Amino acid sequence: MYLIEKIPLNDMMKQKIVLFDGAMGTEIQKLNPKPEDFPDNKEGFNDGLCFTRPEWIKNIHRQYLKAGADCIETNSFGSNKLKLEEYGYGDKTLEFNKKIAQLAVDVCKEFTDKPRYVIGSMGPTGFLPSSNDPSLGQKPLDEIREAFEIQAEGLILGGVDALLIETSQDILEVKLAIEGCHNAFKKTGKKIPIIANVTLDKYGKMLLGTNVQAAYTTVSNMGIDAFGLNCSTGPIEMTPSVQWLNEQNDLPILVMPNAGMPENQGGKAVYKMSPQEMAKVMSDFVSQYENVRIIGGCCGTNQEHIALLRKVIDEKESESKR
């Protein structure tokens, strides 16, 4: 085992296809957490498990790295200020995110065989600033921007290598999150890559009807380093959108699908796409679309999915050297 120099993620994406990890939420569910496992018995407060059950989260990170992931995402999906306020931790947003990032950084340090990266996960606020909904659409834009800015600042101080705005359902919120990231760069004096992900339904549209073309056009010139799709559907349903994004020949593309379309079983979402099925579709993506530079998995994916995606990338690299 030896330590290889860690080049910036932007440069790594140019050299090779980068592998992200798989799901965090569905892996936590497998541990059957009880109310007492969460801070203040606040059931469902998954990000808080970094403090009450840190070994759980460390082990999920560890298993993905063992499976061959180049990058792990921090367990901070719901740790913007507005989300944390729901659990009574809004005033601790910066320190909360800093410590979550440090936990992931510590796990990465256990692996010295190749560069490993920590990606700061930034999920939605729960508000929809583009909508006219009387409760979800009335949050002042400055508050939403600030909620992301403080989160980004904490993640940067904790040592993440990039920021991932993910599972986004309102393109205006994505814009505000990107602006918040740039503000955090000014405050910390450190600039790292920004990846902006949107979530599309099986018809290729965001929750409020924005299609991938409009979403991409809206944010592609905002100083982001990659644009991607994650969650909501499996890889097959993403194909037309991935094809269109690849044709733009502009930004690197990230593709992180669920393990197939969710199926409702007893009130729970179940994801049935096997690692082999998913690897087949993702192999086609990286073979056909040269701008797909990052792949990984979202809901329902696990270490087995990531291990086979590692194989897909390694085989493609091997072919290119022949």
C-alpha cells in the first residue's frame, strides 16, 4: 500500500471516469435504527447519526470505499440550515456540517492505495421557491441561499473535496444553492468544485415541470464544474436526458440512478434492479457517452452495485489502453 498524490477532482474527471458511492439512506434503514439511536430521540434524523452512532456511518462509508468507490458523500443530505431547524439544530449548522465532513475524511484516510475524495452532500431545503404553494413557495430567497451558504461553509471547513447539490426538484433552489456555494468560497478563501444535480421523473421533468434542457441552460454558466442526474428513477429512464446532456459537449456529466424505479410494498419503497442489471446499463452509458465522467448509485444501491460499477470502469480503462 502506498500513498498516491491526490490531484483536484476536476483534473481527475478529465483523466478517468470517477466512481461515487451508493445510497446512504437505504443502508441506514437496513440497520433498523430505533428512536433512541437518534439525537434527542428524533426518529428519522439520519444526519444526526453521525454524532450518536458514528460507527454506523463510518462503516457505510468504509464499505463503499472497500467496494472501489473513488468518492464518498458526506451524511449531510438534510443538513442545510432550514432542514436542521426542523430538528432544533439550525443554529449549529456550520459546526454540524464541519464535523460530518471530518468523519468522512477520517474514513478516507484509512485507504492509501489510491486517491479518495469526500463529496459534501447538499440536499433540498423542503421548500419550492418557484411554486405558488402557500407554505412551500413563500420562503424568502435570501433565507434559502443563506441556508446553503452556511452548510457549504461548514463542509469546506471540514475538508470536503467538492460540493454536490443533489436530488434537486426546483431549478430556482439549485441556483440559490450554487450562489450559496460561491459565497462560502469567498468566506473561507477556498474554492472547490461544484456539482449540480437535478432529479427528473420518468418523463424527464423536475417536480415543477422543468425539463432537463431548461435546467441545464439555467445553471450551466454559473461556475459549476459538472452537471448531473440522480435519484427518482433507474438508469433506463434517464437515457434520453443523458443522451441530450452528452450532446452539449460542455460540462462533465454525473449519473447516479436508483436501483430501478421504486415499487411500493407495504408502504415502503423497494428497489429491485440487481447490481448486474444496473452495471449493464451504466456500461452502455460510459461506452456511448464520452462526457459521462462520474457514475454512482442512489436509493436502493449498495456495496454490490458499486463493486460492479468499479468493474465496469476498470474494464473500460483496460480497453482504452489496448
